[in-house]
Amino acid sequence: MTHENATSGYSWQDVQANIKQIFTWSYYKEGFSGWDKQSYIWLAIGLVVIAATGFPHGLDTMSILSMIGGAIGFTCTLAITANKRINGLLGFISAILISIVAFHSKNYSDIVMQMVYVITLDLNFMFFGNAWQNRKIKAMNTNGWLLAIITFVVAFFLLYMMDTHILISPRPWMDAFSAAIGVTGATLTIGKFHSQYWMWTLQGVMSVSLWGLTALQGDANWVLFATYILYLGNDVIGLFFSPWSRATKSETAA
């Protein structure tokens, strides 16, 4: 099984240059420019929805972390859809904040999913962002399906065992299933497979269910529930109105 390597031909000097760019204005200007109009509109709507969902719960620590983590995470998904490397920095920050909320809510597999995002996506894009951003977006193939199936099965087994035998989550099946799908989506994103968005859509549905149930059981507020509903809107943009969809249409036409 072969895959394009995001770090191929990259040197330590390239990594240092990428890190230094994070502290420049041009990094953020590039990251937030050139998005499709649908993404800008959805970003504005999403930030209003997250704020409107969070403020009624008050400004306690968990509510604030949920709102900030949800807003940054939502922005990160839109940056991925726009094929912008700034998603690495945004994802890193949101993963830490959402993990704190998930720990408080005993959604332990969700924490593992967030840490997998940090290692496989966020740090990768921060260190090798140019290499990832410039790689070709691919349609799903046999290797991609095999990678997805193996990743999901292994991730679900390990996460479910953790939630039922080590840390004891009150929602082990839903927590593990949702996180396993997220880990699989991250794997497909690294490979730049367009079909990652079908996985993100399924993961979004499961996360809406997980955080909705968590809120109903009194272990969290409704902010992350609303945030993952917004993620689903971004998945639609990614599937049909983004550089990812245009790239696969061009490949099919060719």
C-alpha cells in the first residue's frame, strides 16, 4: 500500500519556516482568504449560533470553554474545506479546549479522537502545511477503502475497551463509535481523499447524538451539540461546493 507523503522532500529548515510563518500576519491573511462564499456565510451563521446557544447557560468555565472550543473547531473545519493549512493551528487549539470539556463529561473516547486530530492533522499541517496544501486531492480508491476499514475496526475495538474496562464512560458505545469514525476521517484527510467528507458527515451525526445525549444527562451544555450540527453544514459544502469537490469532478472528467 503506497501513499503520498506530506513530508516528502521536506527539510528541518522547511519545518522551521512553517512554524515562523504562524507568527506573521501573512499566515492568517492567506488562511482566511480565498474561501468559497458559502463557507464565509456559514462561518458567520455558525458563530452566531454557537454564541446564542452558549450564553443562556451562563459564563461558567465549561460554558466558556465549550463556546471558544466549538467556535475555533468550527472555523477549523471550514479552513480544511477551503484547503487552507491554517486549519492545523485552529484544530490544535480547539482540540485542547474540547478535550477539557469531554473529560468533564466523561466522553473519554472523544478525548482520544481530539488527540489523534492533534497528532495526525494539526501538528502535521502546522509543520508541513505547504506540502499538504499543495498535494493533489484524490478520489477514493481500493487502498483508501482498505485503509478506512482497518482504521475504523481497530480504533473502535480499542476505544470501546477503554470506555468499558479502563475509564468507564456512561456512553461507551456511542462515545467509541463516534470517535472511531473521527479517527478514520482524519486518516482519509491525511491521504487527501475527497471521500473524507462522507466520513465527516457520519461522524457529525454521531457527535450530534453523543453531545445531545450528554446534555440531556446533565453532563454538558448544548454548545457542542449545536457545533456539530454546524459541522454537518460544512460537510455539505465540502462535498459539493469546495476545492475538494471540484478536484474530484475534474479527475472524473479526465
